[in-house]
Amino acid sequence: MHNNESSFMYRPQRVAKSLKLEIRGHQYHVLTWGQQQTQEPPLVLLHGWMDLAASFQFLVDALNPDRFIIAPDWRGFGDTQGPDVDHYVFADYLGDLDFLLDHFEATLGCKTFNVLGHSMGGNVAMMYAGIQEARIHKLINLEGFGMPATRASMAKGRYRRWLDELKALDQQSLALKPYANLNDVAKRLMKNNPRLKEDFAHWLASQWACPLENGEWRLKARAAHKVVSAQLYRLDEMQEIFKGITAPTLCVHSSDLQLDRWWKGTYTFDQYQERLQAVAHLSQTQVKESGHMLHHDQPQALAQVVEAFLAQ
């Protein structure tokens, strides 16, 4: 993780240790905080789309300082290195997580893990907990809402769109544009999230992007993530997976829900609530004065929710 003494920049209270692990043909970058000192299962943090592990730093600083925490950069994000590909398959996140937990089970001797996922990471966590239920002690989902339901009749159009976007990527029209300087990266983060404090934004920018030789800054993400999935989101399959979740599960959502803006009425919060009925041991809560990036907006309040749930 980068160091910067700027007065505008947040200064982490807990310093992360950076690891590189060989996982399924990738050099996986993993951050850990603390040491495993008790029988309490480690807490695994799974970031969302176009994000990275360091994004959890503010939450980590607000959690119990004795808690051992693990956070990977998903393939194609952050400092994880792997083959150059033109699209990503969602199932690979499940495979990567399984191998990651294998590593820490072998090195720490733990059999179960507490898992917290945000957005895309929350969707991975929910699926994994329903498939490999014996490995999950407790599950926390931060706004991993899933996707709108699809129909088989949509498959042809989806595959055609996928083919078109592969060509768009090849022609660079889906390329991620660089930023003139690090300050512009911070400004973009604050534009995306008006609640984001300036010192948080500047620190996140230093993690979210890396410098180029010409002085510009590039996001630590592969443009191939912008290519749509070739497979449809099958709600019937997902409901069966949710039925397999045996761990106590906490779903946390923000006070500024954005599903309507994202999906323009094709997928609503009420529909999300209907899906959650398949989860056996479910509780829910809301973090006030927060948006989708609630671990940035209200890390202290979220940490209190997380600690209370894990202590139950």
C-alpha cells in the first residue's frame, strides 16, 4: 500500500500486510490486518465491482483492533495479476474464494470463516455460503442485491450483446480512460459518492490508481470487466442456492437506496426482500445517512453493526 504524507490524506490506524498467493493461475494480492490469536473465525472482506481490498481500510480501522481480517483483490482488480483476458466469468470468483479459504485454513488451522461482502462481493458471498455452507460461520451482505430476473427468451440478445462488446473492447472503445493526476482521481471518487470525505477520497485515490510513465494515473482495473456476462442471471437457480445458506446472515442496506436509479423499475427493493425469504437465518438492518458505499460513508456505524452481529 502506498504511503503519502499529504495533509489531505487519511492516515490508516491499522497497517495492512500485503501478501501474494498463487491462486488458479493468478498472483492474488491479499491484504491482512492483525494476527490470528483466538478461536474466533477470521473475517474475510470481499470488495465490489471496480473496487479493491484497500477500500475496506476505514471499516477495518473502526472494527475491533484484535480481529484478524483478510481481504483479497479480485482477479482483474487492484494488484492481483493474471492472464490478459477479454471477459470475466462470475463463477471464477467462487473458485478463487474457495482456493483462498483453502490457503488460510491450511496456514491458520481454522475450519470456518466470517465473510462480509460488498455489492458484487456480497453476491459472491451469498452464493458461496449457499454452496459451501460448512465453511461459513457468519455471513454479512452489504448491498449485494443480485440482478434483475431474466427469461430464456433473452439469451439470444444477451449473447449477441456479449459478442458486440468483445469487439468493442478489442477496438479500445471500452478502454478505461486515464486521469491527468491523482487529484482528478480523488475528484472522480467524490463525484461518484458526494458523501465521501476529502481525506478519504485522496487516500482511496492513491490505492485505486497507479501512475504511468507520462505522469497520468490509471485505474487498477481491467477494462474487460465492462463486458457484459454472456450468461443470464437465473433467479430460480439463485433461490435454490439461497436455500442452502445455513449460517446466520445479516443483510445491511443504506438509507439512500439506489436500486430504482440503477434498474429503472425493472428490479426493486421489494423484489429483493422476496428473494431473501429463501434465507433461513436472516436479519436485516439499515445504516443511516449512507449510500451504496456505506463502508466509506459511515464506517464507525457499520463497524458497530458488524461487531454486534459477530458477537451474537
